Amino acid sequence: YYDMNEQDTKNYGLKDKPFFKESMPILKNMKQPFYSKFITLSNHFPFGMDEGDTDFEPGDFGDSVVDNYFQSAHYLDEAIEQFFNDLKKSGLYDNTVVIMYGDHYGISENHNEAMEKVTGQKIGDYENAQLMRVPLFIHVPGVKGGQIHKYSGEVDVAPTLLHLLGDDTKNYLMSGSDILSKNFKELVPFRNGDFVSKDYTKVGNNYYS
């Protein structure tokens, strides 16, 4: 379905802007209602950009991975803006729930020395756990937005979306729960047994209040 020419590909596949652009005709021709998932690749390790992809300046922290991250994140921002503009032009915008999230941390702990320059603070085990956070954006047509300050994990995205769509999840076995629920428990378990919660964080054998 996609033109995988050398100029428009990097790392694992299509760059974000051509990926979104070439996806629009597919979305417009799909029978509604439909579900679609995009996995963008430009803002991914090692984060290097090809000449002409962006005029955004890289960082200056003495680490090419960290420096390039700022360029690739800006490129992704522009690609998302392009995608939303195309959704509006296509007529799909007002009838589409869009959820965006990062599927894992941005920069690994191997680059903490440069990240300390970025954040201006020493990065220990606790701070490193906090750097596992990823963004979660939910856009629902006609619903007033706002910020929600809760500790949640990616396992909570599916039940939250299903409830927004009016789907009862009682008959499903789900690892997470609805972030928007009044009874939502703010607990984020990690694969290695560590966890982050509203009051406590566990990293290895240490607990932090």
C-alpha cells in the first residue's frame, strides 16, 4: 500500500510525514466505523534525521542520541499537525476519537550523563523510574479537554477507550482499568516487579515516598 522509496524510509520503515500522508486515502475509503493504529518510527533511537527533513536545531549536550532526539521529536510534532489538518480536510476529524501515546521511554539510562545536563539534576534510580513516563493524549469530538494528573500505565488505555465509546468491559479480562473512573487506582507496575504509585515508588530493593 505504501511507497517505500529510499528518500522516505529510515530505521524500520516509512518516515512519519509520508506515512500519515499516504494513509489518508486509505482512511477515507474505509467503511465506518473503523479502528486504525499507526506506529510512527521517526522519533525512535538513534533519532538521526536526514538532510532536508527538519530545520530544527539539535541539542548541545555532548551526546548525539540526546541531541538528535530534539530534532526527531519536532519532526514528529509537525507530522501530527499535518495528520490532524488532513483529518479535518477529509471530513473525518469531527467523527474520530484519536489517542496518542508513547509505547516506551524516550531515551535509555545509557545516556543519563547527557540527560542530567538536559534536566539540570542528578539522575539516580528514582529519577530514572520517573523518566519512564510517556505522553497520553485523547481527543474526542465535542468533548471539552483538560489535563488529568494521575499515575497510569499503558494497560489502562484500552479500558479507558472502550468506556469512552460506551462499551461495558465487565465481560472482558483486562489488565488495566478506566483512567477516567472515580475508582481508578493509581498504580503502574513495571515488568521487573518495580512500580510507581501516587504515594510510593519501588525500584529494586528500595522504596521511595
